[in-house]
Amino acid sequence: MLIYQFLKEFYTLFFVWLSTITAFIIYRRTWSFCFSLLAIFVIIYALLDTAGNIIAFKNINNHFYYNIVHTIVFIVVPYFFYCQLGEPFLKKIIPFYFIIFPLFVIIDILWIQDVLKFLTYSYVLGGSFIILLSVAYLWQLYTREETINIFRDPVFWFSLAYLFYFAVSVPYFGMLNYLWQNYPNFTSLYYLIIFDSTICLHNILLTVGFLCMKTTAK
């Protein structure tokens, strides 16, 4: 009964594990380092997210835990896009991000927000940067001279996955404190309906991307 209640409340885990199991089955040692890193990260993230949901199910504050998880996300995902993008300007900017973002997280913890609370400012910075990189890759596909089937490009699906996810979550978490204080009912409904649906879509798109890897040599 307890397991049923957990799965009913955190049904998004089914979709998280869908992309994870797909990545595990499709994974090949011949993949390039960045694709291998993304696949391994997706698998590890499923374990971390499951643990985070268990913590929440036990009514324990998991903000500190997810601050760590999201910091990892905001390092690994930009590195993946760094490997895929060919724009020289972005290739120069991204290494600076790897220096600036960890420093900002430290500043956010020490002087801006409480470490035991959700680091919304750090989330907005990291999520916004991933949105930029996702759009940059889609633009790279659009401006590519040779004709290709973008629907067979796994990074196309990965870009859509991260674009949609952070396009929804960044504004929400960026205004979370204000919304919770002034519109608590709307905040809860948005999380349960919009954000949870975005998590499902995000992992479906990741799954499609990994399935494309089955027939795409990388």
C-alpha cells in the first residue's frame, strides 16, 4: 500500500526510468565520450531523483539534496552541448561558464540564499544557459548547408528535451518564492499539472533521442 501511494504521488519516475532503461539498453562502448557521459548521467540521475522523491515522501526537506543534484546537471549538460556545438563564439563562452557557475553557486549559498533552501538564483542561471545552448544547437541544424533528416539526429531530440524542460521550470522556480507567498494554490497546481507533465515530456524526448542512437553511429 505504501509503495502504491509513493508511485501514485511520484508517477513521473516511470518516465524518468523509461529514458534511463532505454539509455542502458542502447548504450554502446563505441560511443564518443560526450554521448557516453550523457547516457551514464541519465542513469545516475534516475537513481538520484528516485532517492530525492523518497526523501520528499517521508516529509523530509530535500532542497539541499536537489541543490547538489541540479549543480551536477548544470555542469554535465552544458559540457555535452559544448561537444556538439560548432559556433566558435559559444565554444569560447562555455569554458568561462564552467568557472562562473560554480563560483555563483558558492556566492548564492554564502551570501544570497540559505543552503538548506532551494537555490532558485543558481537554478535560473544554469537553466537559462542550457536553454541558450539548446536553441543554439537547433539553430545550428537549421543553418547547416547539407540536407539531413533532423528527426534522426539524437541531439535534436536531446535539445528539445532540455529546451522544453527548462523553458517551463526556469520561470517557475525563478518566481517560486513570490508565487508561494502570494499564490500558494496556483503554485501547487502548476507544479502538479504543468511541471510534472514537463518532466514526462522531457524524458519521452530523451528516450526518442537514445532510440535514434541505435541507428546512428557516433
